[in-house]
Amino acid sequence: MAKIKFQTPSGMHDVLPQDQIYFQKIYKTIEKTFDFYGFEKIDTPILENADLFSRSVGVNTDIVEKEMYILRTKEGKDALALRPEGTAPIMRAYLEHGLNTYPQPIKLWYHGPFFRHERPQAGRYRQFWQYGFEVLGDKESVVDAQTILIAFNILNDLGINNISIRINSIGDENCRGEYRKALVKFLKSKKNSLCRDCLRRSKTNPLRVLDCKNEKCREILNEAPQIIDYLCDDCKTHLKSVLEYLEELKIPFTLDPFLVRGLDYYTRTVFEIEVPFGEEGEGGVLAGGGRYDILSKVLGKTNVPSCGAAAGIERIVSVMRARKLEGVYASLPKVFISQIGPLAKKKGLVIFEELRKAGIKATELFSKDSLKAQLSKANRLNINTVIIIGQKEALKDMVIIRDMETGKQSEVSIKEMVKEVKTRLK
Ligand code: AMP
């Protein structure tokens, strides 16, 4: 039989306790933030029908074309995808449960694992965690500005500075067609100089060419027509208003005419928030989002104008760790219960529960009988209040409470124990 490999699948990773201190800090921060801004939590399944993503994210996007994990059920009828992103499932849930019949907008947030079969590298995993939020059923530009503000505030509250925000508008159904034509014409005129990826994309998804990181292509693309010059009046007014709100909020941003983002469902505002790469390879784009007024129409329903954002938790964690920012640590126990003898162990278990019910964090070493081993654990944890129960005390329903610093000990009944511990901990 082949040996088991003690290794996660390529591109996937364990979130170990030393990572959890940052994950927990992020969860606490987002929970508080979303509560303040009036968002409600939603969880959607890890698996969705694959066509939800091919229709909404777009068949010619990297996510759908190359990176989606698709599972077939035993009968082979259903193609289910491990969710590569969170927006399409939330729109599916909104439409499925008739959330459009409630007063609008509906504001939802989530966090959880997502899956993309990308080439694993620093900051790019095949299973990664995101948090995100969506405002569904609101077309106003103030929502776009608030989306950017919230995404920014969370990173700021986590202690991450040196953040930059890039914003663009990619127009809507009215004006994007004209721009696309102009861009395709330009790309055709440069076809001898562009990389193979760009050539392929200029046929399948020309806007994505603007994302190319190849330096030679970048030089050429700097000359490409800019969408901002093709925006219809409504899109122009929308963008201007989003930027005015951000200026009023004193949120720093730059306009990036080449920012398009990878997904088909975006309309008008798109943005990305990034920090410079650090010495340990941490940084880059931490969060991104935008408006997606046509997503529900693409899924076969009427328009639900919406806006949202998502952030990569691992990338944020690596920045927090490299910059030595604070995580959330478990609170330390205040009391240690030590026991000598079988009856004392039984009583110790009960005492442990009494302390739990009283909200006093305690700890123990019930699996060891030696008092020395037990007290050395109490010492290691820097616990000053130690409860000692021996056979004699157990028979009398008493315990000894020892102050480790002064060495002073007193005997109290188990009944009085919680009260006495509380007084000592004051
Ligand atoms: P996206 O849904 O592509 O806009 O991604 C939103 C955020 O999730 C990005 O800004 C990244 O921080 C993070 N992210 C996206 N893909 C990955 C990945 N493969 N591994 C780790 N983080 C990712």
C-alpha cells in the first residue's frame, strides 16, 4: 500500500493556532464594523451549480476558464463547483429567497474559504479565506463610496497603514461596447508586439488585456484608449459623485484608467486596495470590489443594482505578521486546580466546573498525578492562585487555596470556594 503523504494538497494550507490569532483579530474587527454599518451575516454553501459562476463571472475569465474546481455527482448529472468567489452565490441567495421583496437595500457580509486552481505562489493559494460584503438593491453612488470606505476602514482598524486605493469606472452596457470596439481596434494595430496571452484575450475578453503584467505589453498598453473618455453621461456623473464623496471623507485614492478587475459582472465603479510588497513577500492587493448592476440580469432576472467588496485573509495576515501587528490571544487562566489521589481528582473535576459556571478561567493537569508536575505547570503559566485537594481535603469536602507568591495557604469548604477565589482575584 502506498504511504500516506503528510502534506496538504498543493496550494492548500492549514490555519494553525499561530495563524488563528490573526484570523480571530480579523473576524472580531469585521464583525464590529459590519454591525456598525448595518450589515447582516450570510453563509452560502461551499458548492454551487457550476453554471452560476460561468454565467456571472464569465466564461472567458481566468476564474472560470482555468481555475474552477468542478465536481460531478455519482450520476454525473450535476456539475457542482467549489465556490471561487462570494458575490454570485449571494446574488443567487438574494434571488432564491425573494430578498428583493424586503425594503432595499439588503446589506450582507460573509467570511469563509474559496477555491481557485491557480499556480501556487506567495499570497496565491488554491484554498484561501476571504471576507466580503455586498449592498444589494441600491444604485446610488454613495453606496460605492461607502463600500470603499468600509473596505479601507477595516484594514486601517487592523493597524495596516501605507494603504493605497486605486479606482476606475468600466462603464455600463451603454458605453462599454463603444470602448471595447476602440480597444480591440487598438490591440489589432499592435498585434505584432503583444504577448500571446494578450493576443488570446484581445479576442475573448479584450478588457482583461489591460491587466497584463508583461513590461513590454505595459508600455504599449499605456497608449491604449482609456475607458474614462468613453463613459456615457450617467456613468461619468456616477464616477464624479463617488470621487467627491471620498474626497469629503478624506479617503486617499488614485484614478487608475487601466484597472478592470477579472470578472465580467462589474459595471461602473471598480477598485482595489493594496500595500507595497514587503521583505517577506507580503503585501500586494489585499481587497477589491466594485458595482455589479447587471449581475442579476445575466442570471436571468431583472436588474438588481449592487455593489460590494472582498478581501483576502491570508494576504492580510501575512502583512500583519510581517509588520508585527497585534492578534487576538486567548485569555490566561487565573486559577490552577491540582489534585492528589483518586477521590481528589473526582472533586477536582467538579470544582473545575464550578469555576467555569462562575466565569473564572481555570486550568488543570488532571492527566498527571504528581503534585510537582502540576505545580510546575501552574508556575509556567504564571498562575498565582492554586487550589490543592488531597485525599484528606476531599473526604471533608474542603480545598486548600495557595497563594504561590507568598506561599500562604488557607483551607475553605468547596461550597465557599468560588466566593473565596473571587475575593482573592479582586
Ligand atoms: P477577487 O475575488 O479576485 O477580487 O479577490 C479578492 C481578494 O482575495 C484579493 O484582493 C486577494 O487579497 C484575495 N485573493 C484572491 N485570490 C487569492 C488566492 N488565490 N490566494 C489568496 N488570496 C487571494
